[in-house]
Amino acid sequence: QVQLVESGGGLVQTGGSLTLSCAASGSNFDIRAMAWYRQAPGKGRELVARIISGGRITYGDSVMGRFTLSRDDAKNAVTLLMNSLKPEDTAVYYCHVRAYARRSEYEFWGQGTQVIVSS
């Protein structure tokens, strides 16, 4: 099992910044990707940003140029810096991990952290 500890989030005004962090722990798992997804009220879950083991980062179209994802390999952690926040960024943000163990792929989700951007 991989445990995910999320931190950050909260309430911010339009144009402001927030930082989300996610740390993964769990023995015998080879973490291949870490990502942040979000889900706004009444909408489906969408990719915000993902980093794979080779270091390539993918961003959702709506956050390109405003959000930055970084990784701390030693801590199995990722940090999402969110700048120029807009009301449409309001959502519950979830940390996601894809990992391998015993020749099988596993997915793990964090409990979610709320981000509210006021206009």
C-alpha cells in the first residue's frame, strides 16, 4: 500500500497563489508517476499536472503556463505551485500515484484538498 499525505490548499483571491504538496510512502513499490487531478462541483475529474519517472511533465491545457509541478525524488514528493489563480480553478485537488509492485500496476489516490478561488 502507498500512503499519500497531501498539504496546502485553502482560500485565495483571484490572481493569487497557492502551493500543494503530496508525499508518498510505502515499501516495495516502484513509483512510476505522480500527479495532481482536480474535480470541480458537477464536473468530472481532470488532470492538472503529472510527472513520470523519466522526468517528463504534462500539464492540463487550462493550467499551462500558470501552474508548475516539481518533484523531490528523495522524498517521493511532488509540489504544485499554482499562480494567477482563477475562480474556475476552484475544485478539490487529488494527489495520484501510479506504482508497480509484484509485476502489477497499482493506483493510489489522496483524500483530496479543497482550493477555493474567490472573485
